[in-house]
Amino acid sequence: MFRVTAILAGLAMFVLIVEMVLKYAMSNDALAWWSPVHGLIFMAFAVATANLGFKIGWPVGRMVLTILLACIPFVAFVEERRVVREVTPLTT
């Protein structure tokens, strides 16, 4: 669940950036509906992060940091890869 919501939140961030550029730079409200959708996706990501964090014993600060890092474009994808590598058992 974490991996899917992390990737969706990262992609949703890019659509939100496009929406903001359209709205504020071009006075175009074509994607005005996207902001609440992005908010829902991000809340699902926050819940998935907390769920994963509690299951593997992360401190609350680590969960908060993971959520905050997802607010930075591109960093969300890097953090997702790092977390998945950390929690996936080695298969050798």
C-alpha cells in the first residue's frame, strides 16, 4: 500500500504543479478540480506511511520526515525507492 500511494502522490504532485501554473500564470482553471483530488491522494499516502511505520517500528519522527519529504517534487520518488529497499527482505 505504501509503494502505490507514494508513487501516486508523487505523480499527483506533478499534476498539481501543472494546475498551479495554468491557474496563476495563464489564468486557466481547467484543472481547478485537481487540488482536492491531490489532497485525498496525499492523505492516503500519509495513512499508508503511518501504517507501514507502525508495523516495522519506525519512530514517529521518521514517519513525519517521510511524509514531509514527499512534499518535494522528485524527492517523493527517491524516498519511495529508499523505503522499499529498506523494508523489502533480501532475496538471495
